[in-house]
Amino acid sequence: MAKTSNYLFKLDLMILSLLKEKDQYAYELTKEIAEKSKGRIEPKNGTMYPIIYKLIENGYISSNTIIYHNKARVYYHLEPAGKEYLDKIIVEFDELVDCINSFIHKD
């Protein structure tokens, strides 16, 4: 798995992109990231939660606790500020990929 310090590995980008589709709890996010990446990226709780908490702290997502089968599940929701942030980091990511592609595929 890529390191979180890697410019191309943007777990916050993945989390926000999934939350744009629907509200999810952490296990769902982790499972969907692993599925969509075909097992190449399998985030651990120790990686996911600090990012989730930072996104909450910045007002990009919010949380809502729901009781399901006598267990509390914390669902995360993309806020308007998170949508704006997501749009911004998608542009930054795409620009970085284009830049790298110009090096390795010499147009």
C-alpha cells in the first residue's frame, strides 16, 4: 500500500468521493476503498480514523450516530464545505497526474 505522505495517495480524496455518493460508516468506507481498488489499498482503522477526525474538525464532514441491531454506528456525511474541498483536491490531483504523465509518457 502507498504511504499517506505520497502526493498521489490521497485517502481523504477517496473518503470524500465515497461520501459524495452516500453517507457511510467507517467500516463501509474501508471495505469500499478495498473493493474499488481491487485490494491494492486496504486502509486500517489507525489510518482511517485520524483522517476522518481531521475532516470533521475542518467542517468537511459531519457524523451521526444511529443504533443498528443494538450497536451504535457512526455515519459520516459530506457537508457543503467538504464538497468544495473535494472539488479543489480533485483538480490538484488531476494536475499532479498530468504533470507526472508528461514525464513518463513524453508527449
